[in-house]
Amino acid sequence: MPAPDLSVQASTAIGVAATVLWTNPDAPREIDAPILAADPDPRAWAAGLDTPARRDLNDRILTQLLAGEPVEVLEEHRDWLRVVAPWQPSDRDERGYPGWVPRAHVSVAAAPAEREAVVTVEETRLEPAPGARGLVSAALSYATILPVLDDAEGRVRVATPGGGSAFLDASACVVRQTGHAHPVDTRAVLAAARSFVGLSYLWGGMSAFGLDCSGLVHISFRALGRIVPRDAHDQADASVRVPLADARPGDLLFFARPGKSIHHVGFAAGTPQGTPPAEGPYLLHAPGTGKEVCEEAMNADRRATLVDLAGRLADSGDAP
């Protein structure tokens, strides 16, 4: 897709299915070509990364950005833009998560609408509308959010970045009011997180193409209408802290080594009947590179680094 005209005074957004927010323009490697292409393929990129290549991402990528996600452009450098992503709150910048993104992946944002469509399946494809331009035929990730133009006969017509429109299958999304506070209960957020069991861990992952620990938390809440911080320590700061004994399924469990900041987060997932008390509540999380999102008893290292206060971001409800 062509690079946007950034001299036009219009809001900007991600104009491809998914992209990566990099630490700097020199961070990508040759193996990262699929995610750098003008029409990136995030699934092929993730599939092409072996364990060493995934470990090498730690100082290269920060997070992922989904189609239609707003960004504010701060700086231009050749084929790159330094942006902040307001949907991903961070203590790195009060305006949103900061980093670098390929210029070709940013477009003029679609005009807002009274309703928005949220993708609720792992992946779904857009069907271009007649005369479509911009984001067309893209494989959209879970939690992608686009403005709704109209819906009928099992299809939802959404506005796409760049001024176009396309159709989503109504069974692949939910339509809700834009800008409203959406209550989130523990049953729903746990169900959202559990849908990713088996997905490979990806440092910086924040999509159905790969997730890290705090990305799993963020995307589970975002799809339900709640924007929470992107990183684990910021999620802890934003949550209501409760004693571990009072934690309910769907609350967050945080992990840190003595004298260090929080390095891991997951969901309290309840304790199956018959589980030895020493194992504590089960943990639903993205454990680390080379592993998959799973629901499991905490091992000795997890129990030793478990922070003594859980975090509550959901509103109410009890989950099994």
C-alpha cells in the first residue's frame, strides 16, 4: 500500500492487518521481512521464527499494533515513523506506547462511528466492498476494532483505514456502541484468555499470531471493551490490589524476584478439585519463549516469585 501523506491534518491509524512496534529502525533482521512488507504477513513471520530467533526479539520489538488501531506520529525517519499508541497505555509515555513502525503500515484513520465491530474469532478475513481501497482482503486478528457503517444479511460493513470499507462476517465479530464503558466480568475475561491456550509465546506479541504474558492480559480485556495497560508492571499499578487469599478466578497474579520489578503476569484460574494446597491457584498465562499459552499449576519458581497482592481489573462475577 502507498505511504500516507502525513502533511494532511488527519488522525492516523494502522492500515495493515497487524504490524510490530520496534525499538528503533535498525532493530529488524532479514528474517523479519514478512512483517516489514508493505502488505505484511504476521502469521508467516511468526511461523518462520525458531526459538533462538524468537529469543533475539527481546531488545528489538516492543508490542504489536492491529488494523485500525490509532497512532500519533511524533517523528519521521526515512521509511519509518516514531509513534505512540494510545490504546496501549504505558509509563514510557503518557500519550501511549512509544516506538517505531514502518511508514507504509500507517494510514489515515477511518472516520469514527456510533458503533464499532470487534473481531471475536482468532482470525477472519475482510471481504472488500465495491471500489474498496486501503485495507482489503486482510486476515484480521482477534480484538481488531473497526467502525461500523451498517449491517444486514449476516454481514457487517466496516470503515477501513485509508478511506475504504469492507465486510466482516457477522458471526466473526460483535457490534457494540463506540466510546461506552463496557463492564467486564471474570467469566468473560477468563473465557477470552482460555481461547488462546496452545498459541505459541512471542515476545511483544499482542495478537492471535503470538502473545506474550502481558499481551494475553491486554488483548483479553480489549476485546471485551476495556483498555488496560500493555506491560505487566503497569497492569499491576492500574489494578485494585487484593490479598492472594481473596483473589478470584480472573484476577491477575504478578511475579517478581526480590528487589526487582514485576517480570511476569497471568490470570488466576481457580484451583481444580483435589489439587494439593501447596500448588496454589492454577495459572493461565503465556509462560515464555519456546512455550505455549497454558493453564497449569504453579511450579516452585512461580510460587517463590509470586507477589503477595493480586490485581483486579475485572468488575464482578465469579468464574469456575
